[in-house]
Amino acid sequence: MSLLQSSRCRKVVRLFAGPVLTLMVLSGCGTLSQIDGLRPKFVPANKSVAGEYLKARFAARQQQLGMAAEAYVEAAKGAPPETGVLHYAFFYALASGDVENARIYADKLLQTEMPKVTPAQGAADGVASALASMQRPQPSNALPRLTIAVDQLRNSDNQAALKTLDAEFDSVFAKSVGRLIRVWALYEEQGPAAALEVLDQTPKDVFTGFDNVHRALLQERLGEIDAAKTAWQQSVTPYSSELDVVLYARFLERHGKDGEALDTYQKMVGKTGGIARAGRLGLARLGMAVPDESAALIKAARKDQPVGVTSAREGAALALVQFSWAGYQQAVTERANAARAGFRNMPPMLNTQLAFSQLANSLDKNMTEADYLIGLIYVDYDLPKEAIAALKNVAPTSTRYEYSAMAQAQAMEDLKNTEGSKKLLTKFVEQDPLSVDAMMYLIDYLQQDENYDKAISVSSKMIKRAEKYGSQERNDIYLWRQYFQRGTANIQADLFENGVADLQQAIKLAPEEPMVLNYLGYSWAEKGVNLDEAFAMLEKALAMRPDSGAIVDSIGWAHYQLGDINTALTYIEQAVGMEPADPVVTDHLGDIYWVLGRKMEARYEWRRAQDHEPDAKLTTSLEQKLLTGLPQSGRPKRLPAKAKPKPATD
């Protein structure tokens, strides 16, 4: 069956809503393998040094952070100080969370001439490689200097941290975050009034978007609660991060403004993402839990006291996390834009964000935002074991707890532990049945396992609750997806009319969603009913997503089912060009070749589909077709074609 299904997202990434910043790049902003591409000026012939260096390079290219860090540290012990090995030893120690060793090499780097770096010449992969080469690390004192200051603050050496931060930074990004860290170091030494005075002095070339948050926290420490509230109100806008909104609500709760806190938490529950869980936790603490709230969340809420920032280390950790999240959001947005422009294999460039998160984690072990972001970056870097270890640190009291569970499930799946992933999600939603995103993720698993009755049952409960208790804003985002999931499950369970009704309701709620239009349009075309409307839906979906190989495939496969083989071939060949690693699209091309009598080519495509991780059902089908050819049941119905669009063009 050729349907664009509600497939599970390969990377579970949830971002807080915050400003997209244009920030200058720090040393070490490329991917881990790109960092390793920076060649040192000289590596000595000493066998042990050379061996450790080669071991480190291999580990780095495999994105094995811990092994790379250990090997670079060993190589750096015997390498001349002017080589790039020091830079590697520093960065990989920091990226793996070893701040102590990172500090050692940060000190050495500031005493050593940085290696010169030039862009790669003759990039073999064209524009994508050229763009990537521009992101190679540039000589900079920024990250080493910040690391030294953070380590000094971590060890309560505030005077030394202030001295380190007084030095000039060669990066606007580092200068901006270093300024806020300096403010909190000054708070520890001279009190909140002195820290506020420095915060109000805004030098040139710094980003000040987080100033009001830190101003509010310092004014609260000074006892100026009304002024702090004003600063909070100025910091919380429709574009504020989830973290800022949560911190403001907790401020209201701390200072007995229960009415305002209650109203804020109720609004948060009506939203999506981690902010909804924060609202539920807040309402539970205030004794106003949402209907049918889980016992597990109420228990977590009772353990979670809404304390504020009380130390320099906590304040500095918050600053690092804020900049890290903003940079993470920018990087993910840029990758999505690049994918829409046709650059589908742009590597993640999240090293600065990873470094900042590790520094924040070293300052404040309760800063679960840092653990969560470290875990997400490790998932992006294909380090599932390390991701799981970081994500397990996200406690039930955290607003990120639900998404941490989902990211752990993704990491387990990357480790080929699908059963473990499914068990984790099942246990989570049993304990917290109000976690909508985790529930929808689990429904995808149920459909993949062909457990359609259970998927329909769970979806029905979600829809019923959403229609009874859901806010308009939340339902606008979720309800159409829930109808879509139930509709696909119904169709896969051969409850066609029920499925069509759900899909039509999903389209009514979200008329511009190409995924729903494609699914319903193809379903009708495959059945040979409502053909004019079906092809109109498919054309509309393709107009909205002309870069979607899945939609192109659906139109082609609809033509195939109707017996228009030549038109189908045009579409499916284009779809294969757009999605060369999709086993379903490749399988379709094989079927068309077989019907056209091109049997050798058909078997070639079926074998190629086997190489692209097909699901169990498709695997069985491919094995059978390679033995006996395309069965009669898989051939087109040869119904009269109606209202067929013209073939897609490049």
C-alpha cells in the first residue's frame, strides 16, 4: 500500500519559542568530524604520540567523543605546544563533559599561538561542502577563556573569574555570554546592587536580549520585588523562550501572587511542548491540578519547589543555557531551510551549543535544560548511548521530562532496540496519560506493529479528552493530528469509511496540511472512488510540497493503480530521484518495471529496496517478488483514469 503515513520522526527535537539570533561563530562551530579536519602544523614522529593522534582522529570521525578526548589528551602530552593537537584535546574534553581536562588545555591554548586555518580547497561535494568548509573553526580565544572563567567560578574563585572575564574576547557571542557570567561573579563578590549596576552598563557589540531575565533575578535578590516583576513582564513576550515564561510563573508563585500564578499556569497548560507540562506542575503545586491529572505528576510537583537563582553558579549556568538554546534553535532552523532549498545532507553544526551546555552542567547539576540539550545534540551526532546517559538526568520535575523520554526512545531505536524504545514509551504514557506528544509517538509504534485496534482505542481517548478539556490553541495544533492518526489506523485496519471520516475531519481542522490531503487523496484513488476530488487533493498537496518525494510517489502510484503505467513511471522515477534511499518508492519502481516487461531492472530495484531498511511487511514482500516476480494481486486494477494531472517536471 503506497500511503504517505504518519511516520515517526527520525529526530525528536522540541525547541522553546525564542528569538532567532544572528550570532557570531565561536571556535569549534562545525560538526565534530569537521573539527577533526583541522590539521595540526606538525605531529612528531614519536610512535606513541602518532598512535594516539591517529586513534583520536579515527574516534573523532566516528563521533566517539570520550575515546577522542582521551586519545587527544594523550597525544597532546608529547606534541609540541604550537600544534593543533592542543586545540583538539581541549575541545573534545569539553564536548565529552570533562571540564577539568578542558581547563588544563584551555590554559595552554591561551599561552600558545593558535594554528592558522584556511578554507578547504576543491571541495568534492560542491556547494554543500563549500558551505561546510566555511564553518571550520577559526583561531579564537573565546571558548578557552570562557572555559577557564567557568571553572574558576565552579571552584568559587570569583576574583580570578572576574579577572579572566575582564580580558578582551575576540567573539561577540563569547563577549555577550561572558558579560552575563561576569555579572553573576560580581554578585557573589559584591552583592546584587553592584551586579545590577554593571548589567545596566551595556557595551557595544553585545547581545542584550536576556538582560531583563537576569535583571529580574538580581532585583529579587535585592528585595525589590515590584521592580523584579516589571523586569519579568518586559522579558516575557509572545516570542519569549519557554524557559523565560516558566521562570516568570515560578517568580509569581514564590511571592504569593497565587492568582496571577494560577492564571499564568492555566494559560501554559493550553499550549504545547514543555511549557504545557510546566503549567500542569504549577497547577498541581497550587492544589488546582487539571482534570484526571496523573498521580506521578502530582507527586513530582510536590517535590518541586519554585526556588529562584540563588548563586553565581546558577546565574551563570542559566546564561550559558539561554545562549545555547538560542544558538541551537538558529542552527536547526538553518538546517531546515537548507533542506527545503535542496541541501538535504547538511551536517549538524552544534559544537558551540554542546560546549556551552557542558559548561552550564558543570556549574549547576540541577540545570536539566542543559542535560536535555546535551542529549538532543548527542542524538543529532549519532551518539545514542551518550544521549541516553544525558537524558536520564532529566528529572520528573523538569518541564522537559516528556520530551526527554521521547528522545531516549529515539536513541534506543538508533541502537536497534525497538522493543526497549516501545517499552519506555508505553511505561511513560501509562504513568502520564496526559502527555500528548509521547502518546502520539507511541501510537506510531502501535501502527508500525500493525496493532491497529490499540492505536484506534488510544487515539479515540485522546480525541475525546481534547474535545472536552482542550483549549482552542492546543486543539488547533494537536486535534487534526489525532484525527489523522486514527484515520490512518482505521484505513490500515480495513475500516475504510471510518478512516475517511476521520481524515475528512482532519482536513476540516487543517485544510492546508499536505500530509492529510495526500493520504486521503491516495486512499480514494487506490479504491477507484471520488477520483476527481482525489487527484485534486494530490495536486494541491504537491503544489504545497513540490520537494516531497513521498507525495510525488503517491501521485505516481495512484496512476499505477488506475492502469496509467507510463504516467506512473514518470512520477515514480522522479520520486526515486528525490528519495533514493526510500524502500517503498524504490519498491514501486520495481513493480512498474516488472509490469512493463523490464524484469531485470525490476529485480535490481527490489534488491536496492532491501538495502534501505524496509519494514517487516515490505521485507517479506520483496523476498517473495525476487523469487517469483510480481504477483497478480500487486498489479494495477486498470480502471479508467479520470482527472489525471500532467506529469511532474523537474
